[in-house]
Amino acid sequence: MYCLRSKLVASRGALHIQHRLLLSGQIQLSASDRASRAISSHLHKYPNISRKFISTETVNTEKPTVSSKFGRKVVIASSLIIGATTIFAILNHKHAEAENNKQESKKFPSSLKRGGPKNLLVADHLIDEDDSDINKPRLVILGSGWGAISVIKALERDKYHITLVSPQNYFLFTPLLPSATVGTLETRSILEPIRSLIKGISAHFLEAKATDICINEKLVELSPDSGEPFYLPYDKLVIAVGSLSITYGIEGIEHCHFLKSINDARRIRKKIMDNFEKASLPTTSPEEKKRLLSFIVCGGGPTGVEFAAELYDFLTEDVVRYFPLILRNEVRVSIIQGQDHILNTYDAKISDFAEKKFRRDNINVITNARVQKIEPNHIVYKMKDGEVKEHDYGLVLWSTGIAMNPLTKTISEKLEDQKNTRALITDNRLRLKGVPDSSVYAIGDCSTIENPKLVNQLMQFFVDADEDKNGRLSYNEFQVLAKKISRRYPITKSHLKKADILFASYDKDKSGTIELEELNAMLEDIDKKLTSLPATAQVAHQQGKYLGKKLNQIAAAHNAKIYPPSSDYSTDTDKPEPDVDDLLPPFSYAHFGSLAYVGNAAVADFGTGWTWMGGMSAVYLWRSVYLSEQVSFRTRALLALDWSKRFLFGRDISKF
């Protein structure tokens, strides 16, 4: 027994030594494991031996620490993320492979047939078509601006064989173009690729320019940058090609810059930096410095005002930091406006606020002046009192009104009903006037809705409203008539909104009724007050959204042979298969306000006299609205990043 106890004591000491070596990291864990197994074996053989001789220090009884728990969670989470990413990548790769195999297995016709008035190739099939596209009605959309993209986003999948045609393969957020001219925003931040926008509805895209339309044959003539022209057939056509800047035949207009495209913004940005760099050279004369640093804006609308404001911000925030200070004192920014005020389409309080703000910022606002001629180095303009003045310039921006582009001009010359010289005329359902069926629509800047001549329908209105046939309209009959007119012609809604006030003001003899002559006077006054909708992104966006939803309804009605019920604005409802377009309500524009940036301040006109003018609070409203109107999360993120970079580091003044 004594010998056995001595052996156990010896092993206990050895165990202590091994344990201490284990803690110091000098031996491997396997040695400790062998010692523990030896003790367990002795206890099994000699159960009566006291356990006080047996050390249990080798058993690790410590609880896991917080850091070790957190580490395990991080490892598990990372493993899950990596696993999910791997699975997603594998699935995405398999989907791409399946799509490629599907496209490779398709058999396309070897050649296109020729046809049409010019015997051109007719693209009756596209290389990325599916078999499901064959029997769908063909919807062709011309343009890639606000109107076209709004139609695309409102259309439902699988209703039409959709093809979008544009010379540019991107959508441009035009309200922020002035910010791109001085580097406040990068040009890529206000562009979104067309193909990413149309992917959700399986639409097709052709990068080409539409040059003509054969209405009888329902063909659109397209001209790509390289290659021969060809025809694209359609069942429904949407014209949303925008407009050009009107020049009024001014001599020397070729010396001006415009601001309608992303390339215009790039050219202006390069020209501004060219002028500052040339003015910084020691060999440049003082007179040449003044000319180079004189910037003139022709037109006091939102685009011209915002460009002047952005230019002023660039001068005060960046030029003074990087260029010789003496140049800042030579810079002159001027706005030449033909009307009494800048921003004349806004509330008078906003125009006054903007003019005072610009005068404080030393921006020269010249009103009641019309440009006569533009020379290579100076501009000639005439004041309202007849005085003729000249002004040297280093850059002129022309921003005054809209005019037809070549395609809309060609279409207008073909159709007798097109009498407007600045835009295509449509009815209140956005259908092109002069086209016999409801197959061609025009939206956005390239179109204008025809104002109804209410007085020409006087007798019809009066007879329909006079229910008791007594030759006069009571207040209730007049109220019903006002609602009916505003529903049929939504553009008159604001003029017929308060029927009680109208009734009282045109009841000249105070008889409590409206006679035929009094109704005639009211309709004549409304006709005089009606104006065309402004050529803004907001109008084009609402028109595109309305048209996209209407095209969905038309396709659904034709597929199901179930038509909407007739209403007071419906026509041709007795046909066996009526024109669904006539059964649907006309386009109604809702004005949500106009915004403008005026240099570290902004203004907002919400209509009906409600305005907001202020500093950074108004600027954040302006930015928030434009962020919300972006067509993708990508551009929202890029805009936020650009504004943050500008705040932290200033504008990029590099020239490229």
C-alpha cells in the first residue's frame, strides 16, 4: 500500500509539472491528455485511495468570455454572408447561361424584307425578341426623356411588344443640368442607362434617330449613326422627342452655347475653365481678361437663372480659393431678359426675391431688353426705350423658349390639322391631331394640347343643360354644366371651380338664372384665359404616366372584350368594337409647384399664391424634391455623394 501511495504522489507531482508546462506553451496538449487518462486509470483500479492526492487543475473550468462569444457570432455571420453570396453568384451565372443558351437556340430570319414608300428594310423582327412577343401589338416609343421614361415606368409587362428608340442610350435628369456646368454635380450622376430602365418590362431598345413617319403604312423611318436607314413598324406610336431652343432668327446664334443635353453641359464647363485659365496668363491684357470673364445669359427663365446662380456659387466658393484673387474682381455675370422680370412664370413675389438676391450678389439683371445680334466677341441688344447697347462676353448661354426639332417639323408639314409652329397639336387625350385613328400620341415638350373653343359649342352646352326646357339655366343646372365641361376639358377646371361665384358674376340682370347671352359671355371669357401647359419636366412626367396607364387599359379591354362604361365625355359608343380611348377620361394636369435655385437659396411656387423663399432650408427642399424624383437608387446615391463632396472638398476645377 505504501508503494502504491508513493507512486500516486509521484505522478501527482509530475502532473503539476506537465500542467505548468502546458500553461507556458512549452508542450503540446496531447501530453496533458495522456496525464489525465493515467489518473483516471489509477482511480479505476484503486477506488479507496483518497482523491485529495489527485490534482484536477488540468480541467479547464473557465466560462467563455464576451469577446469569444462575439467572435463566434462574427464568424457565423460572415460564413452565412459568404455562403449566400456564393449561392447568389452561382444562380446568377446559371441564369445567364440559360439566357445565352436560349438566345443561341433561336433561329432568326436570314434577312429583312424591303417595303414602305422608300423601299427600305423593314425591321419586323428584332434580335432579342421572344416567341411571346410575336402576337402582341407593337408599341414604339420615340425619345428617352421625361415623357418616354414615364410611359415605360407606367406600362405593365406582357401587354405590348415595346421598342424604345433614341439617339442616346440614357435618360438625362434635365432639371439639374445647370449644376453640371460648373462641377457641382458630375455628369454621370444625372444619367441613367435606358437598358436598365426597360429591363423590367422586357422592352427593346434601338439606338437610332427617327427622321420620318409613314402614317398610312404605320412605319417609322430610323437612321442609326452608322448603317443604312430602315423602317420600324408599329401599332401604337408615342412621340416624345423633346424640342430645341428657339432662336428667333437672331444673327450670330452660332456663337452661343445651349443647355439641352449632357454634351452642352460638358462644353460649357470646359469653356468656363478655358476662360479662367487664359485670364490667368501673364500675357493676357486687362481688356481681354474682362472679356473672357464676362458671362451673359440670354433668357430669364428657370434654366438661365439657375445657371447664373451656379456660376456665382462657383466664383465665390472655388475661384477665390484656387485662382488669383484679382480675377474675382474682373468677373461679370449678366442676365438679359425680354420681359419685365426674371422668372416671369412664377409668382411676382418670387421674381422680386430673385432679382434682389442677384443684385446683392452683383449679378447684373437687364430687363425689357431684346437681343439684336451676336458678334464673336460682343452682343448687341435693344432696350424697350429704343436704346441700343453692346456688351463684351467670354461666354453666352442662349436659354429662351422652345422650337420644333426636325422630326416634329416634318410631321407637322404632312398633316393639315397641324397649324402650330412650335409644337405638335394633340387633343385632350394626347392623340395627334390629323391622324384618323388613335394610333399616334405626342407628349412632352414636342406637343401642346389644343385649347377647346367653348363658345363654338355654346348651343350644345345650353340645350343639354336646360333640363326643364324653359330657355334659361337655374343654379343647379348651371352647376351640372360646369362640372360636365371641366370633366370633358380638364384644362378649364381652374376657371370653373367656383360655380357660385361664376353664376353670380355672369347673372347680369340678377334674375337668378343664366340666359344664353350670359352663358356666351362666360364661355368667351374662359376661352381668352386658357393657356397652353408649360414645357416642363413635370408636365411631360404626368403625361407619360397617364398615357402608360391608359395603354394598359386599352390592351386589357381588347384582350378581354370588356369595355369601360360610357360617360359624358364618351363618343362612338354604338360601334360593335368601340374606340376604347374615347371611353377613358382625358388627360388632367395637376400642378405641384415650380422650384428654382438662386445661389445658396431657393424658391418654390406651389400655385394659388403659396410660395416659399429662403436660404438653406429652401435649398434642402429643392434637393429633397429632386432626389425623390430620380428614376433609380443609383442616381440618388450619386447625387447625395456629389453634394457631400462639394461641401467637403469644393467643386472639381479640372478641365477635360
